[in-house]
Amino acid sequence: MGKRNNNRQVLLRPRQIYKGAMGKKNNTDDRLSALLDDILVNILDRLNAPEAARTSILSRRWSQLSAELSRLIINARDFVPEGVTITNISFDHMNAAAAEATKNMLARRNPGEHTISLLSTAFFLRDGVPKSIGHAVGIAMVTHKIEKVEFTVLTEKKRLQCTVDEMEKYGAQFVSFFSGCLDAFSGLTRLYLENLRLAERDFVSTIVATCKQLKYLGFVNCETEMWMTHEVEHAELSELSFEDCTFGKVELKWLPRLTRVKFEIWRSFVELPLSFGHVPLLEAVTLIHIAHSWHKMVKLSTLLFETSVKELHLGFRCEKIWVEPECLTRRLASAFQQLRIVNLDCIPEGYDLTWTMFILEAAPSLEELYMTVMDHPCEMQMDEEERRKRLYSENKGVEWESTSTSNFKHHHLTKLIIFCFESCMVSYVRRVMRAAVNLKDVYLYDRLTCDDCEDLEPLKPTTFPLSKKHRCSMRKQMTQGFESHARIRFLDHAVMADDHSKMILY
């Protein structure tokens, strides 16, 4: 056996390192001072903007190092004094501090000397602060080499608290900011916007046309006129996200680098107002919707036709299933040919899951299937009269009859993961296991917890098997009459693997 290495490595978190440096500023022999400049810069890159800025007071050396940072991440929400909560400090204070930090950190640098790999700023739409930050960033783009530039444009009101008038005010403020800082926007690689009503005609197209370097564009709770059709063409955009937006129709005409799309909730449209044109690299599509009785079912074969999507995430928000189960055709086979991962989130409880088998039959290359079957009382409209008025569906399920023989076999599925498993799903799991001949792992988690549902009465008691005896009985039921090498695990959601938890969309 080799000798045991007794040299201990001490690993400190960035915040601990910062505090250690502050505490030893008069000690010329401290261990931090003995580190090479490159290592110290790497440490500083991991601090938030206020902490990194404070190190400049330690010594001349630290002051010079803070001017060599490769990552400048300046978030207005970080400028909250210790012991003060964000609710007890004014947005003006946080914004002004973020603007000052942006200008100071950029002014301290020598033009062209050190590359900035990331310049990221997050700030609130208030007064002239956004323009102040925009002008500083625009100048930096000319004088420094910057690889990535990000704007996160926030509002003091959360999405559920915003009135129409407030959204219009925020929209007008953003248009003014945008128009006054075109140099900065022309070099942006990431732009996040929330709570805006963009009243100007086709301003979304103006954003897309101006921000020629964008890789990511995200809208949350934003609106335009309903009658508009937004034709999106962009040479660099790789990720596009619309969450809880009312945007008219969105036609993704020409996006040769687009890889990921998220489209959440189409409130006033009978049909899904999204279509794909030239998107040759599109790999992941996320669709989330609260369907009412008047919404038409979505044919995935039509939506995904001539794409090469590998990941498909569908969220139902505990209401009507809005996907139309389709029988295998040549067109359907083409749309699903490349699928590797399918995630079905917030399927309403108490309905037959057989319809999901159409995905298995249509996607021969599918490797992983995730499902969450759960009702969220905190999100659902529970008042029966309101449900009738708003035309919610009373029957949320769908039926599907397979045209394949009972001997249908799937050869690539290796993982089946069900969150909120209940005993009534045994026959469904059995059906998947019987078809998926190379299935390796079946993960069955108990009911997930939701912070907002915590104080509400569960709609149904759980029937997840808690005893060892009950679980053994279920395993036998799932495999009776056929051979399967799959390992069936009954798991507590509290010990969920990271790669599983990231698939939960709510």
C-alpha cells in the first residue's frame, strides 16, 4: 500500500476567504498574501460585487487585483447592509449602489489590459439609474474586451402583484432606457425582462433586431397587443423563454443557433400560438399551460415536424391534459425520432395514465421518462362556481387506444421516474416495464411537498407504500408474468438525486 498523505488541504468558501482577508490585513505573513495573483483573482471572481469591491481597501496589492477580475457580477439586490432585510431597504438605495459599483469597477480597469469574461448587471426600472448603468456598460464595450454582457431588468413589484397600469409604466420606462442606451443593447449577450407591457408597435422585433449578439432572451409576465404576430429571426440566439406572457402569435422563423425554447401559458388563444421555422439545432422544448375546456388539443407531431428535439418538457399545472395522444404515422415518427428525454409535469391526480404510452410508441430512441402526478391546491382554482364561470374542464383526463399489438416492445428506455407515486399506478408501471425490455431503473418517489400547499388540506390521502411488506407486494404485482431486470426503488423525496430534482418544473 502507498504512504498516506498527511498534508491537509484547507478549502474555504469565497465569503470565508473574504472575511479572513479583512481580519488579517495588518499581518504581512498571512497565508493569503503568499498566494499567487492568479489564484487571488480567481478567489475574488467568486465574491459578489460589494465583497469584491471592499477588498480594494486592504492594501495596494488587493486594490490592483480587484481591477483584474474577469467576472463582474453586479446585482442591486446584493447591496443590502448586514442585518437589514430586503423588504426594509429602498429600491432607490439598492439601485444607486449598483450603478455606483458598475461605474467604479469599470473605471478602475486599464482599457484593453485584462479581458472581462462576464459583465452581468441586475437592476430595477427606477428613475435614471438604468440609463446610468447602460451608458457605463456601453463605454466599457468600446474600451475593453468583454466576452459576455448581461442585463437583468427587474421591477419592484412581483408578477402576481402587478396591475395593468404598473406594467404599462414599466414598459414605458424600459422603452426609454432601451432607446437611450442602444450602444449597450447592441452588444448584449443575455437579456431578461419582467412585468412589461410593450405598447409600441412590434417593439419585440425592435429588441431582437437591435441586440444582434444575444444568446439568451427571456420575458416573464410581459404583454403586447394580442393581434400582433411576432416573426423572430436572429443569427445568434440560442435560448428563448416566454413565461406567463401575452404576446400574440410567436413564429420562430429563422434561428439557426436556437437550442432551447420555453413557452408558458397561452391565455387567450384557442390554439398554441407558437410555430417553428428554420431551427436546425433545436434540442429542448418546454411547454407549460393551464388548459380550459375551450382550448384545443396540441398535436406535437405538427409542432415538432422537421425539428430534431431531444428533450421535451410538458407541464399541465394540475388541469386538463392539453396534449392530443396520436397514433403512430410516418409524420409522427419523424417528429419524435430524436427524442431522448420526456418530462411530464403536474399531471392532474386521479386520471388514467395510459395516454402517455403513445410517446413511448412514437419515440423509439427515448431513454428517460419522467412524470409528476400531483394536484397543487395553492395554484388551482378550487371554487366550483368560479371553475364553471371560467370554463375549467371537469374531466381533465384523455383517452387513447393503441393501434400497436399487445406485444409492443421498446428497446432504448432505461429509466422511468415517477414523482408522487400512488398505489393506483401499479398497472401503469407494469405496462411500461413489460414494453421496455431494456429498462434498468424504476424510481418511484412519495408525494412531493410544496411550501405554499403546506397549510392546506391535501385533496386526497397518499397511498404510497410505506412498509417493506407493502413494497415487496407491489414489486411482485409489477413484474408478475414476465421477466424484467429493472431495479424498482421506492424513495423518499427528501433524499432525491440532483439529476431527478432538476426535472421538477413547478
